[in-house]
Amino acid sequence: MGTVHQLICTISPGGLLFTCEDDGCGRRLAVTDDGELVIIDHGDRAVLHRGSSGGIEVTTGVRSL
């Protein structure tokens, strides 16, 4: 199994902000009030990122277009 980083959730006026807690990674993504997932910074694309907020769990991967 590969490396897994934890995402820390912060509630903001526009939705939820998930930030990777691993130093040097820098992944940040947001879930807006409308439910849209927005990747702000990709961070380490080779690592699986996981995070949750209460009863909501978000697991995401990034694919290149």
C-alpha cells in the first residue's frame, strides 16, 4: 500500500477547506456550499489523501486531463 496523507478540515464561510497536514506536501482543496470540489493546490500527486469532517468523509484522487 502506498503513502497516505491526512487532510485537516477547517470550516469557512464559503464551505469546507481541507489542508494536508504533511509538511512539504501543500495539498489544499475546498468543498463549496454548493457541493463543488475545488482543488486549490495539488500537493504531492503520488500520495493518497484522506480527510473527514464529522459524518462526511472525502477521499479524492487527481487525474491529469
